[in-house]
Amino acid sequence: MKSTGSKVFTAKADADLLLVNKAIEAAETRNTVLVGDDTDLLVLLLHHLLPIENKIYFAPQSKKNAKGRVWDIK
């Protein structure tokens, strides 16, 4: 992934907190969407989010035949 220009991060333990922190960090400069299928991500976003200018959204990974939902965390 690094060779394609993607940013790559490695978590020493559970990656949920790393994902949330990176999403919050990105939201400081632009609107951001965190896509995942883990409810823990939503809870961590709600807990760790500080007041920011840009929007941050949580979008659960779509399941077959399920309506896609996106939540504005603010």
C-alpha cells in the first residue's frame, strides 16, 4: 500500500483506537468518513471527539441487501 502512496499505520494492540484517532486527526483539516463494521469504532468516536470545524461521519460497512447508513458524529 505504501508503494501506491497510501498512508500506512501499524497498531501494536487493538487497531480500533488507532483508526479512530487517525480519523479524528484527518477531520481537523477536512470532512472525514470512518467506514467499519465494528460498533466499538462508533463508541470510541463519540467518546474521543473534540470540537472541530469539519464534519466526521461513521458509515458501517454495507451488508448485502441492507440500507446504507451514515451518521454525523457531531
